Amino acid sequence: PLGYHGWGEFFVLAFFGPVAVCGTYYLMALDVPPEVIAASFAPGLFSVALLTVNNLRDIDGDRKAGKHTLAARFGKGFARAEYVLALLAGGAGVPLYLATQTSNHEWVLFAIVALLPAIPCTITVFRYSDPRQLNPVLGRTGAALVLFTVLFCVGWTI
């Protein structure tokens, strides 16, 4: 139902990011420091990137079905920019922020390596002609999320 009104990205960001990460952290530590809140946006943004590719792939069907996803409302150009901003800018931005704004999390920068395999995904998102070409992008974006998460966690604990 959220997709019919354009709220999907907001809820994915919130519930796959801050709610999940901060909630889990709180259950274990009974506290949520500011750097955890900042870190929680990375998985949320990657999840938004996944949703955006899905919505971009399904844009024509969604419009016919009356779904008002952000891609259906604002078009392919918007969705392409949203994907790049959520995946690359958001994915790189969180470790950069933590490394520059905290004194004990510089190793999270290692997670940015996970974005390198995602660069071909952005090229596909901008050049595709058949929506089926976006199917592998979904898998590769998910793989980038997993790799980013592993590298981020390792960097966080070093």
C-alpha cells in the first residue's frame, strides 16, 4: 500500500536503516550514540537503491496500475538520480562522515571499496533500453549491500 502513495522509499530508509540498526544496537547496549544513528543510514540508503531499481524496472506497469511510486510520479530521470544518490553518494557519504566527524571510526572508509562493483550498475541504470536489463542490477545492488555491510562492520570493530 505504501507504494501506491509514494511513501515506499521513506519507509524503506527508516525501517531498514535507523529503526533496524538503532533498535538492535539499543537492545544490546541500552544506548544509541550519535555515530550509530549516522551509521544506520547506510543500510537504509542501500535498501532505497534496491527499491529504486525495482520501481524503475516496473515504472510502466506501476503507472498503469495507479501506483504512485517516486519513479512513476517523477519519471526515469528522477529514479536514475535517486539510485545514484542513494547508492553511491549515500553509500560513500556515511563512512566519509563517520571518518571525518568521529575520532575512532576511520576504518569504516574501507567499506567504500564495496561501491566499485556497483559502478557498472549505475551505467546500466542510465543506459538500459529493456526493463529486463535491470534484473541483474537488483542482484548486484544487493551484493554491494552485503559486501558494504561486512566491510563496514570490520572497519567499525578495528
